[in-house]
Amino acid sequence: MLAATRAEELRALIAYHNQLYHQQDAPEISDVEYDELVRELKQIELDYPELVTEDSPSQQVGFTPSDLFTPVEHLTPMMSLDNAMSFEELAAWGKRLERYIDTNVEYSCELKMDGLAVSLVYTDGHLTRAATRGDGRVGEDITLNVLQIKGVPHRLKDAPPLVEARGEIYMPVSSFKQLNEEQMLRGERIFANPRNAAAGSLRQKDPQITASRNLSFFAYQLAQAPVNFKDHAETLAYLREQGLPVNPTSKILHSLSEVYDFCQHWQVNRHSNDYEIDGVVVKINDLAQRQELGFTSKAPRWAVAFKFPPEERNTLLKDIMVSIGRSGKATPFAVLEPVFVGGSTVRLATLHNQDQVALKDVRPGDVVIVRKAGDVIPEVVGPVLSKRPEGLPPWEFPKNCPECGGELSRSEGESDTFCTSAECPKQLEQRIVHFASRGCMDIENLGERTVQLFRQLELLRDIGDIYNLDYDRIKLIEGFGEVSINNLRSGIEASKQRPLSNLLSGLGIRHLGATGARVLAKGMHHLDNILRASVDEIGSVEGIGTVIAQSVHEFFQHEDNRQLIERLRSAGVNFEGPKASTLAQTLSGMSIVVTGTLENFSREGAEEAIKERGGKSPGSVSKKTHAVVLGEGPGAAKITKARDLKIPILNEQQFQQLLETGVIPEVSAGDGEGAVVG
Ligand code: IVH
């Protein structure tokens, strides 16, 4: 058969099945068979490009929307909004209103969803046409795709002759993250933000792609309605009654200062919902007042968009460099032209690993999108391709360690690259910094800068040197007066008493995190026991798996590490872990809060007694608390909370009983003896 004839036939077939699937909900073939038809057509079109037609179902993203979708003229124009970026601009908008209406105004305030505006036309209650905004007058017909979105009803509750609802299609942040993870695994393009992901998912010739993406919808406007409403609040209520999703956060407010508070509140809490917002839309509530206000050439006078400061900005990617961590891990990072975004100036941003750089395809010399949302660490989202200088070469991961020149190597199946040199000075430096850091030996006044300085001056070669510093030489360094030397000394001295788990964390043993270190210290009781133990013995500690056990064992087999341990021992560093309990574990799984002092126990003693019997003794009362023990001078908050939550309150004698038996004595819940707080 001639290719042209087959292409024609395939197009007709695909259109037929599309219609069955989307309009009649009655498909005759499976998705796989459908995909095969599309694939066959695509292949013919690849082989014979002259056979491609404009309306071919094979045409996907990369074409201008007007090539992809049929244009549709909106019944009334879809306008944009004027912006206000500050309270002053909001007030100026308010002032302009006074020329048209009296100042007794109600404002309807809504979140400004960051998605795509759509118009949904329902005739006799059925969704018959969905369109993008386009240029405001003419949009694109995306009906088939919108029919795939779960949150958009195909039918309204009543069947009014004509309703046009407008609103925003968006992708929930959680779905966006998940989609990008999947795209990454498939090696497909990553979306810059939920808005782009929503647009990319909607602007698909194949509605199945839209169907596979989780999109949602909020309606915020009625452009055609069967009833005349009094105000916007009634409009929203009608949309809701008809089964259209309406954002529940909108509020009617009576003054611009209240409006501004609303804007501020949502600016601070902009990430508290599972969808992105970029501002607040402030609308006049009364529809008669809206009529009087009317429109300018491009926007209604009766509404304004209060825009939040952007969390994404473009800036120049000056360079990509590689940093070396304590394990030798080589992490690429972006050196940026400083840019103020999301509340702070961003100069550097991690690029994680080689694959991430390749996937994002960012190149030194690119203009890139930098994103910093709330407390989240800044991120390079991707390049602005339209601004890429011609001939800009892709970035290549260096072959050698920028710190020591040693070989950088990446193992099969791993995403990270490592400096393989055992002598790499940066690794040694970072190991010392880690050892001294918080959560490890927590040595005050021995931060990264000091470590770097001491290493330059050869005062510090490795971790063991920390306890052997030449203070006479340090005295001669500028900036090291008596006070700072004393502080450093006492910081180092104090570190000798840190719990064994901190020491284990500080040694930087691969795979052994803070939790693993705690479990290991508790299970082995002394560092010498760990030094002597076989892999199996280490692995027999509950909570320690074979990977950790092997890594710990291997670490202590190394002669260098053994020597380090001996140096720490002679310096007097604590090797002792928590003692083994010989007591019956009567309280295992229980959480007992102690408040006030008891007669026969100090407060700490009581908590210790609980822990020794396998229980927990946290500092505050919660739903998970099994009982509260009440001593002299208790905390009122704890008692109140215990009463509210109906948690048994025990006196000392009942506590003794509990320790022995593990059974909570009968007391009326939340009302134990002596539970009266003055
Ligand atoms: S009202 C006459 N309300 O913001 C315009 N717009 O330029 C009426 N948007 O792309 C728009 N959330 O899609 C309105 N609650 C909301 C909105 C909202 C997001 C978008 C809209 C348009 C842009 C306004």
C-alpha cells in the first residue's frame, strides 16, 4: 500500500478512536493498540515528511500552539490583570476606584494560582469546549485534553443552557516532584516548575499524556451565567453548587489594610498548600460596582493582582566547579552572577552530580533560572535556551581532582564521582572539619576557617593532632589572643567527654549516620568492644545492618585508623558507651513523662530508671505518652495537657509499682492523686 494512503487511513482511524474514547466513553481498542496506530503514523511521517499534515495527531510539543490546536474565539475576551507589588500600589489602585464608585467597598480576596487560565463552556450542562487563553481573544481548543482532568466535571449538577466558567489548571507540587523524578529515571526532560509541567501536560496532541499527569483545577470566574448574581461571593457559591472546584481560602474583606494583611499572610505561608501561588487577586465583590468600574483596554478596573516577590530569577552561570568532600565525593556546583531571589542573595548552588548537570544541560555562559523557595536551598532549575550564546559547549566533568590532581573516578551504576587519592588534602581537611562539627565532637572555635588556617601552618595534619596542638605557635598567629586560645583549649578539652556515639559519628565511617552511631554505641557499650568485634558481632546489634557492620569493621581494620584511635585514647577521649542494663525491661515501648522531683529519685534519676527498663522519658506530654509521674513542683503545662489527653497521672508509689511490673496502676485517667497544681 502506498505510504500516503496508509497515512490517510491511520489519521482517520486515530480520529475515530479518539472520538469514541473521549466523547462517547466507549473505546473499541486498547491503549496499546491505539499507541501502535500513532507510532505507525509517526514512522511514515518520519520517512516521508511531505506527508505530515497540520492536524496530524502525531504532532506534539515543539510546535507553536496554533499549529497544534484549533483556534477558538472566546465568547468574551479573557483579560489579564494589573499588578500591585506593594501596599502603596495596592492603595493607589484603591484610590483610582474612588473616581467611579463610592468608597463603601467589599473586597473578595483569592489566591492567585500559578497555572494556566482556561475557559470551560458548558452547554445544557455538558462540557463542550475548553480553551486556553491564547491572546485573550482567540485561544486554543484543548477540550479533549481537559476532559482527561479528574477535577474538571464533564457535567454540571443542573443543566443550564449556557455556562462559561473560567479558572486555573495547575499541577499540585507533590505531583510535579513525582513527575520530575519519573522523567529523570526515564532520561526525559525535567520541568522547571509546576506551571511549566502543567502547560507541558496540557499542550499535548495526545490526550493520553494529559491523562497520565495529575492536573487539578480551581474555578474563579463565571463569564456566562444563566442567573444574575448580586456579588462575586454568590458567583463562587454557584460554581461550587454546580460541582466545580473552588479554592476554599477566599475571603470577603472590608478595608485595604485587611486586604494587605491577607496578602502578607499568604506571602509568608505561600508554600503551605500543595499548589503554587504567585500572589493574591483582589476583586470588588459587588457586581453592580464592577459594572460602573468597567475595563481599561487590557484589564478590568475592578480587580488587581497583588504579586509576591519572585522565587525564580534568571542570572548568568559564570562557571561550574567541583568541590571535594571528606569521603572524596566530587560535587559539581554552580558559580552564579549574584542574584537576589526568594529573600536572599544566591552566589553558589549545588548541582549534585554529573547526571544532574547533563540532564539540566546547563553550561558555563548560560543564562539560567535560579530558584529559592522559602527555606529550601537554592537550586539551578535549567538554562534559558533562547539566551544561549551560539556554539556554547556542554560542560564536562573534570578528569582530575581540582584539589590534589588525583584521578576522579565514577563506578558503574553509581551517580557520584570520587577523588581516589588517599593523600588528597581537601579530604583530610574536611574530615577534621566534620570531626569537630556539631553533632560530632562539637568543638567550639574549631570551624572550617580555623582548620584551613591550622593546616596551612602545618599545625594540624589529621584528626589526632587536634589533641596535640602547639599552643605556643598558635599564640604567634595574628588574631589568636589569650581569650580565643583559652576558648579553643576549653572547647577541645570539653570534646573529650562527648558520648561514644558522637565520636563514632565524627570518625566519618561510611554508611554510619548519627542514628546508627547511637545504636552501635548503645549495643556495644565501649569502643574497644567494637575494635575487637567481627562483622557478625557488629551486625548482631539490633538496628545495624550488614552494610554498616561491614563498613565499621573495615574502618577499624585499617592501620591508620587504629593509630588514630590510640592517639585519641592517650589524649583521654571518652570511649565508653551507655552501660548495659541488667534490669528487667518492664517498660519497653512505653513513654513516661516525669515532672517535678520525687522523694527517692532526683528528676534525672527517675528518667534514668525509666530508660534502664527499656522505656522512654521525653520532656513533654503528647498523645503518645502512657503516663505522667508527678513530683514536687511539677510543670503546670504538663499536667494540663495530661488531663486534656486523659493520660494517667501517677504519684511516687504508683511509679515504683510501674517500674517493677510494667503495668500502669489503676488511677482515673488524667486525674491521679495529688494532681492538683497550685
Ligand atoms: S481573575 C479579568 N482570579 O492570573 C481577569 N485570575 O492576569 C480575571 N489567576 O492568567 C482573572 N488565580 O489565570 C483571577 N483567583 C484568580 C486567579 C487568577 C490565578 C490568573 C489568571 C490569569 C492571571 C491574571
